[in-house]
Amino acid sequence: YDEGDLVGPARWSLAPAEGGQTRVSFHCQERSNRWCMHLGIALTGARGHNQVYQQLLRALKERVEAGPPASS
């Protein structure tokens, strides 16, 4: 992330998993860049941050498992 509420490096990792599946991980080392994020992180800690990413990754999983969009 290079601007916004969070700033810092992030990367995706893809690795083979059992059954021909792929394990996807998102690694990030951001820091808060605004006072509201400082407060949110202070109140919820890593738990709140992880919940946000779990939702994002769940949505990504559903989208990927649905397959590519039908071509028109």
C-alpha cells in the first residue's frame, strides 16, 4: 500500500495444496497512516484487522471457485 489509511508492503503467496487445489495467502506489514486507523488498531488490535482480511479472502475464494465469467 503506498497511500491511504494503511501504508506498507504486502504480497500474495500461492502454493499447491491437496487435491489439486491452491492455497492463497496474503502477507502484509502495513502501518496506520491516519489517526482514525491508529485508534481502530489500538481498540481492536490484530483481531479486527484479521476479520477484515478474512472477509476479503472469503469473497475472493467464492469468486475464484465460481469460475471465469461467461464470454459474450
